[in-house]
Amino acid sequence: MCYAGELARALKTSCFFKLFLLFSFSKDDGEIRRCAQRAILPENLLGREREICYIDSMKTTVISVLGTQKDAHGGAGPQRWDTWRPTIGLVQQENLPIDELHLIFNEAFMSLAERIRADIKLVSPKTTVIFDIIELVNPWDFEEVFEKFYDYIQSRCFHDDKRQYYIHMSTGSHVEQICLFLLAESHCIRAKLVQTTPKEGHVRHSNDPKGICTIIDLDLSRYDKLAKRFERDRQNDLSFLKQGIETRNAAFNKLIETIERVAVRSSDPILLTGPTGAGKSQLAKQIYLLKKQNRKVTGNFVAVNCATLGGDLAKSALFGHKKGSFSGAGTDHDGFLKEADSGIIFLDEIGELPMEAQTMLLKAIEEKTFRPLGSAKDEHSDFQLICGTNRDLAEDVESGKFRRDLLSRINLWSFRLPGLADRREDIEPNLDYELQRYWQRTRKNVSFNREARARFLAFARDPTNNWEGNFRDLNAMVVRMATLSEGGRITASLVDEEIERSRNDPSRSRGALSASDLEPLLGAGYETRFDAFDLAQLAYVISVCRESTSMSEAAKKLFAVSRKAKKSVNDSDRLSKYLAKFGLKFKQL
């Protein structure tokens, strides 16, 4: 047999997809390639002969809802052939030969379905049309349509690996189209989407009733541009949460990645914990802005420091009050929760919230309703909640200062922000960020000279510098140096002055305790029972514990270096055992 001759004849008749059925699979690739080259097969198809053979061997099945209006265009007369009809146009597409077409419809439209099947037999005789009757009471009822379509897909078992499945998206109600899309997108059926449309300007009457056809593959990984855009957008979101700071701490960057996913996917409460000055308030604001940017919220961002609220003031401030509800209530007040409707309320230092207000807050979180003081009816607010605290709320629950059920409700997404001392590699980019903030506020451009920058970074990264105030301390130091700088340059002498000022700051840790401090804890004569070395170490540990709001916070400061080498850490347990050697407990300190 002259394969090249057969190939040329096949090309002339444009039966491209049937082309390689002429060849026996026993022929080697070399002979097929030579035949293809003699037949002048386009270069971009050379080397794909086996692939084309495989495509041709795959059977094609299309699932389509009968278009009760669009497929009925032109009626039953000969004029219907001059009209675009989506199902008829579908089977006429040369680039999509269809072996099997499943038509879904209510039995009331049987006559139209029969007409469509007869017309398909005329234009595509190799296409087998199968009627799948699904009785829909209301094709616009999402729950009914999805349930019946899901059962239909499962019962039909569209899972033959030797078939390529398509879902026709140009017919049926919008609800039917959405349900079929969801079934494909969720992989209930491994199918591509096919869309048919009339050529522009020809909807009812057309010189080309076939129209055009577009195939959509839901495997987005095949679309490099889309994948790159998604990744670029996600990186922009991460940078947005970090306020553009190129942070280098791996644990912190991973934390921000998790927060980004939660922020754009969930509306549940978020709890931000960590030491004072770690950036909880700023992160809460950035989460809000990210949610608003992604159209997850439309309302306001309302920030409330619960430490400033007490007694009835907390209930009035959060939930509002009516005029005359208590002494001094001269007008109605909506309250912060109402102000945060469709937005976010950030309750900083939530551990300071009075117990009665905690009870009211729990109801507001769960039901989105609350009753203002002095009101006879409930108010509604669809707010999202972010909480912040530097306290160990679990310990507060045990001591009866915080409601266990409220903690369970706000603790679904809990993120602990590390202090600056735990992110020393991030001090340099944050230093540049603080200088940028200073410029934005004062319009005065300030920078370090090389020696001054090196000297300040050496001080900042020194393990003995605990950064008790975290980023607030860093901001204060930069503001002082920038303000005193001459000609917009921070010099080494300015850095030295600031370091000395920082070390003498009365608000900073004073280090070791005196004998009068240790004796009440260890008892009289403690010097004869412990080595001076052990007492010096203990004094420092006690000073750190007293500066911390919880044992876990103190332990993280004390074991900041060694904990990195451990796969599993329990810093609180290590600290508890250390104190026990001296007969002490954290609560005593």
C-alpha cells in the first residue's frame, strides 16, 4: 500500500481526525513520519501522529440540556435550517466530532426532542442521540436542579477512561447551567465545557446556522497566564498584609500565608495573640483592607480597646443604649457593633472585657443580634470579628476571668504574632519601613550613614536586647534619631546617644533582683542553700517572668534560641520544672 498516497487523499478530503486510521499501528514511527512528510503534513503536527491516533480512538460524549426555546427556533418548517440552533450547531462542528449526545429534558418537550434528533441524523449521522428525561418542577430552583442533576450524573456513570466527556453550556436555564458547571468543577464528572454561539449579528436568522464553538478546560493548571496571574495576585495579598515589608523570618512568613488564606476564605472570628507592640492592631487593619479589597466586607473597620471599657460603659459602648437608659444617657447611641455592620470590629485586649459584656458578646457573635441598654427590641449587625490580646486567655478561663464558651467561639482561627526579639532578621527591613513612615508623616527624608546603620543593627540584633516594647520601641527610637538628625542623615554619634538613652530608660527591664527581692521567695538563709551562679540566673528568670503576662510568654523569651533546635517544644513545661527546683511556681512571682 502507498501510505503517502492514501495520506494525501485523506488530506484533500479534510478528514484530518480520521487520517491516521489509514495506518496500521504495527508500522513504526519512522515510516509514518516519512509518509507524513511526503504528504506535506504541517511541521507543527510532525511528531504528534501517535497522539492524533489516540485522540481519534477516544469516543466523544456530550451532555446537553434541550434548548426548549433556542432549539425551537424556526419551528418545524424548512426555515429552521436558516436559523442558528445551539444543539444542531454543536453536532456540525468539524473540530468536535460527537459520537454520543445525551439530551436532558422534561417529557412534555418530547416532540421537540424528536425533531432535534431527526435533524441531527441528517447533519451528523454518526452521532447517537440518547434521551435522558429529568422531570424538573422548577428549572430555576437551585436545590431541586442540583440534586436531580447530581443523581443523574452518578447513575449514568460517566467515568469511562476511553471517552472524552463534554458538557454543553449554551442551553437550559441559568440555574441548570450553573449546576452542570459545579458538577464538572467539583470533579463529579471529568468533563470539559463546550459553548456554542451564533456568529456576531446573527441570532435568529443566519447565513451560517452552525455558529462557532469554544471548548473550556477546567484544569486551570494548563493555562500558564492564569496560573501566573493567580500567584502574582496572591503574592500581592501577602505583601499587602505585611505592609510591603520584605520580611525574612520563615516562621512569620508562613504565618502570614495562613492568615491570608483565612482572610479571603472565612468570615469566622480571628484571634491575634502576642506581646504588646507585636503589631496586632496594624495586622487587624490590614486584614480588614484585604477583605474589603476582595469584596468580603463592605462596611467600616471599628477598633476598640477593651482595656478602656469597664462596667456599664463596656455594654453601652459595644451594644449601644437608648436615651434615659442610665444616668447621663442624654441621646440614643448605636454602639460599636452596629457601627461595624457589614464590616469588621477589632476588639483589642479582649481579656480586659467585663464578664457581663462577654456574655452579651457571645450572643452577638452567634446570632448577629444584641439588645442595646434600655431597648425593648434586638438590633441586628452582620459584623466580622477580630480579637487581640497579650494575655493567656486559657489561664484566665481557669482563674474565672474569661468565659470558656466565648474563648471557644473566638479561638477558631488563632494566630500568635512573635515579638521583635524572635524576628531579629526582620529588624533591618522594618527599620527601612519606619523611616518610610517618618517620611510619610513629616515629608522629611532621613537615612543612616553606613557606619551608623551598622552600629544600630548590631545593637538591635544583640541577644541581650529583649525589645520589651517590640515594634513600638523600634518606632520610638527611629523617630527620635530622625528628629535630631541634621541634613537628613543619622550619624554614628546619634545612634550611640540613642542606644545609651534606651539602656537607661526606666520603663525597660532592670535585670537582676536584689537580695530583698529573693528572700521572700526563697526564705531566710537562701544564700547558704544555693550557689551564687544559680541565684544570678534565677534572678534574671524571675525578672523576665514578672515582665510577662503569662508563663508561656516568659518561656518563649527565655528559651528563644534553644527552642529552634527542637522538633517539639513545650517551653512552659521547661520553665515550670526550672522554677520547681527552687520550690517556686509562676503564679508566686
